[in-house]
Amino acid sequence: MGADPDEELVRRIGAGDPAAVQAMVARKLPRILALAARMLGDAAEAEDVAQETFVRIWRHASGWRRGHARFDTWIHRVALNLCYDRLRRRREWTTDELPEVADEAPLPDAIPGDEERRVNQALQRIAPRQREAIVLVYYQELSNIEAAGAMQVSVDALESLLARGRRALQAMLAGDGDD
């Protein structure tokens, strides 16, 4: 494993250096926010996840060891775990509530030309593990090896998740255009 570009910063954070924390936040916050927003579909929750991710970095930086995984892989795993915690809580809350009557009016994101919103909405509807794989590889731009490490799966399993996720997105986006 080559040198980890975050190693020195993590060491300084572990030693309690507040400037190192600020530098790490500046370096990683945009990617962690984007990851959480795509996984959760909610900007406010994404900010909460990002904040908790950096709190955990502060608390656990001294325990991170070079050689087990790159720091970037570790931080993605922390953020993903926090996203899954929130997704599980959503499921628990919604099972106790009565369903609302669906509004039959066209959704604002169905307006032609608003492709990004359509893709993000479709992304929220695919299986969470497929969404995780797609977000890590296509939006976070991790290599398949890095994404597989963050997801704690083999590269073959990651590639399978990517293929199924792409097919599901294509089917949803094709179906959205039929309405």
C-alpha cells in the first residue's frame, strides 16, 4: 500500500491539533456532504451526517492505523454507516405512521430538462447497496478497489451491484419518460 495522502493530517488530529481538524474538514467536507446527500436525499440530514463523521474522526483519529485501509476509505465507511443508521430509523418511523394520500399532480422533478433531479430521485428508489456502489464509484470517483473496500465487499460483488444498479436506474428513468 502506497503512502496515504491523509496520514500526516490524521496523525496531527490524533495528537489534538485543531488546525489539522480544520484542514481535514476543508479537504473532505464537500465529498462527505455529497455522499450523504445522494444516499439520504436530504440536505439537512446530509449535513448532520457530515458533522457526526468529523466528530468521529476527531475522537478516533489516534486509533487509525496505516496499512489496514486508506484513510479516505475509512472516512467513507464511517459516513456510509451513519447514512444507513438514518435510513433504518426512517423505516422504523414510517411503519408506525399512517400512509398519506398520494398527490396525483406531476412532480416538479418531472419537468423536461431537469435531468439531474430525475436521476437523484431515481437513485433514491434503487436498493441501498446498489445506490451506495453507484455513489462511491460515479459521484465520489473512488476506484472499484477503493469502493469495494469502503463497502466491505469483493470487487466482483461491487461490480455486480454496479451493474444491477445501472439497470435499475435505466429502467426507472425510461419509465419516468413514459408518463
